[in-house]
Amino acid sequence: MSSSWNSVGLAVLYQVLGWVAFVAWSFSFYPQVLLNYKRKSVVGLNFDFLVLNLTKHSSYLIYNAALFFSPFIQQQYHDKYGDKEMIPVAANDVAFSLHAVALTAFTVFQVFIYERGTQKVSKVCISISAIVWTAALVCLIIAWPKSDWLWLIDVLNSIQVGMTAIKYIPQAIMNFRRKSTIGWSVGNILLDLTGGVLNFCQMGVQSIDQHTLVNFYGNIGKTLLSLETVFFDVVFIIQHYVLYPVTKDDHGKAIISERVAPLIRPSDKPEEDTV
């Protein structure tokens, strides 16, 4: 017996929550892109965050697209968790991942065309990314002979969970050292938080309808993604509004004054910007 919704109302609510989360998460990329464009600068945006974020979203895109589109992998999922269990990936998950990869890649492009001071990607970040993709390649080689694709995409899902757990840390540390969140868009964080909460609620609706928690641990990556997102977004909100509030002049423009070198060259003068 194939899986299906028991309640039409919950099925509709599931779709609504999913697509609203998609909109919130998708639009969360634009405040940073627009801020970079307006400032013609990426100073204050941590490059390690961008590289780790691109790795995270790329692995998550592969997981979502494979499980959503491949009947073979879906059958492997049902063999593992039961025929009555619903596939824990929705169309909005695939759409979000595709959009996230594109916008993150575009933000990386902005790093090359705008003022970036002396900021650069750390050796630690490069090493982590190299190890992660090498491990993914080794897992592909292992999975290929037995067509164990569900195991392979579960590995990629685990990668995105790991990247989510660590990708925000460099930015949080940079904000702490600068005692400022200038250059890091809070609009991004507020929309990201909204998406994380709605994403978790969407899984809850499916769990209520199916009378099971399988969708939470059957797609542990989506579950942890929501929890990690909410945790770090709260950290950034505290940094922006409580610890390092923005000082504005009489015209309502943010006064930027870097406290820690070498994020801006000594010859650079403090600049004015809107947030």
C-alpha cells in the first residue's frame, strides 16, 4: 500500500508551509546581494561562510533532487522505512536548493568584483572543503557497484548538516572581533529564521497526519537543518540588535568604524552606508 495523506486539510497546510518557507529562505539571499551591490564592497562578509555555504547547498541539492525525482531511490527509501512512509522531500525543497546554489554562487562572484579589503578564504576552510568533496567522491566509488544510492545521498545529506553546523561560525567570530555586524545583512537572518521555523512546522504537519516521527529521522538532515538555522540566526540577531547595535548619524545612515585590522586597509577611511 502506497503512502498518502489522511487529511486533505493537513496536506494543503503542508504545501502552504513548504512554499512560504521556500519564499522566505529564497528571499533571504537577496538582502546580502543587494547590500554588497549598494556598498560596492563585501568587507564584513566572511568568505569562509560563503565557501562552506556553497558546499552545503550543493550537497543538499543533490540529496533533494535525487530523492524527489528518482523512482529507484524512492523504492530504496520505502524498502528501508516501509511502503506506507511518505518521501520526506517536497517540490519546494528542490526549488529552494537549486535557487540557493545559484544565489550563493552569485555572491561568490561579487567577492571578485567588489572591494574586499584584505579578507580571504582561510586555509582551514579550503582544507575542510577539499576533505568533504574527496570523501563524497570516495563514497560515490563505494556506492556505484551495488547501486546503493540511498546510502550515498544520505552521506551528502550528512555533509550538508555538518556544513550548516560550522558555516556560520566564521561569520559569528568575525562579528565578535569587529564588534560590528556592518556588511552582514540582518535581513538575511530574519528571513532565514522564518524559513527555518516554517520548515520545521511543515515536517510537524506531516508527522501529525501520518501518526509517526519517521519523517523526522528519515530525513534527519532537514530536521537538523531547521534546528541549526534557528540557533545561529538567534545568535546573529543578538549580535546585531543587542551586542553590537548600529550607530547612525543624523541622516539615518550607519556609521562604519572598523575596530580590528586587517579587515580594511589602514589607508581606508570610514565610510557611510545604509543597512
